[in-house]
Amino acid sequence: AQSVTQLDSQVPVFEEAPVELRCNYSSSVSVYLFWYVQYPNQGLQLLLKYLSGSTLVKGINGFEAEFNKSQTSFHLRKPSVHISDTAEYFCAVSDGSGTASKLTFGTGTRLQVTL
Amino acid sequence: DAGVTQSPTHLIKTRGQQVTLRCSPKSGHDTVSWYQQALGQGPQFIFQYYEEEERQRGNFPDRFSGHQFPNYSSELNVNALLLGDSALYLCASSLVGDYEQYFGPGTRLTVT
């Protein structure tokens, strides 16, 4: 069974400051990792994904994440946040089984950017 | 290119009733997955359809059922609604073998 732990339920940060949202996962098999963002009253938008290859992945809106297999982590970072980055962020894992395998999500981290 | 669409946007039902939610996948996609997102929680996988068959199922009771049509659109049915079924129901589509899923805006179901 897979699981995802997002260690911080809320992260307050000032505009233009850097931010890191933490994600740890557990899985008995190879995993594929994702970060999604959810703005109020909207669905989920994919920020970035790790399937294989380089452990540093770059996504949309200036976000990046690093896959660390030894620490089973996939932390999301942005060097300088903007007010518009205020949203809920979800880390998710897939084991790659099935036709297009299911995603297991963490409980989310609320990023609150203020002036 | 239309993304994933869902209908209705909002729905209010009474305990014990039945509800049907609908999803049209992104153009070119053939696999549809459904997720339930309770307030303040991450989405939880309900089931996935491909070639009009349920391929994977999460830990949800049989009250939750689905269907996929030849045009790849899908329905989620929930019978004997409970107060705990109140949630945002998200549909995601993908292409078989591709692990990237595209989500729709969701249907907000309120059970009173």
C-alpha cells in the first residue's frame, strides 16, 4: 500500500520569499510522484511530475521539486512566491499499476502568501 | 481543445436519495477516474474505467457505482446517500498507459 504525508497543513510566507512544501511517501514498489495545485472552488492542476530520469524536475509557474529516494521525499520549492500562488497544494503518488494507475494523495498544504 | 468537463456544478440531495454525476474526458483520452474530496482532505480514489469496464476500485462501498460509455464519457452513481457522502467529486481523464491525469472542476454534492 502507498501513502503520502504532507508534514505542514499550512505554510504562511511573504511575497517574494522562497518556500518549500514538504512531502514524504511510502511505497513497496517503484513510484511516480506528482504535485497538484487547487485554487478555491476549482479542480486540480498538475504542477509537475517525476516519472524517471533526473531527480530535479521543473514545473509550471516557477515551481520545482526534487525526488530523493533514500529519504522517500519529494519536496516542492519556489525561489520567490507571488500572491497568486496562494492555494492548496497536494502531493500524490502512483505505483504505475493498471491502465492508468490511481493516485494516492496527501492531505494537502495550504500556502498563504501575504504582502 | 476542451478539457475535462463535469455536470452538474452543484447538487443538493436528501439522505437516502440517489444521485448521478457526469464527466466528459479531455479530447483524445480513453480512461476516466473518479475521486471524492471531503472538506479539508485530499482526494480519495473511488474507481477507474477503461474500455467501458471498471479496472480499479478504491475502498468505497457498493453504493458507489459507475459506467463508461462508448464515447469515453462516464457517470458516477451513488445510492442511499448518507450525510458523509457530502464532498467534492472530481473526475480525471488520461490516456491508457500515461500516468498524467487531467482533472475537471468537480461537482459539489451536499447531502442534507
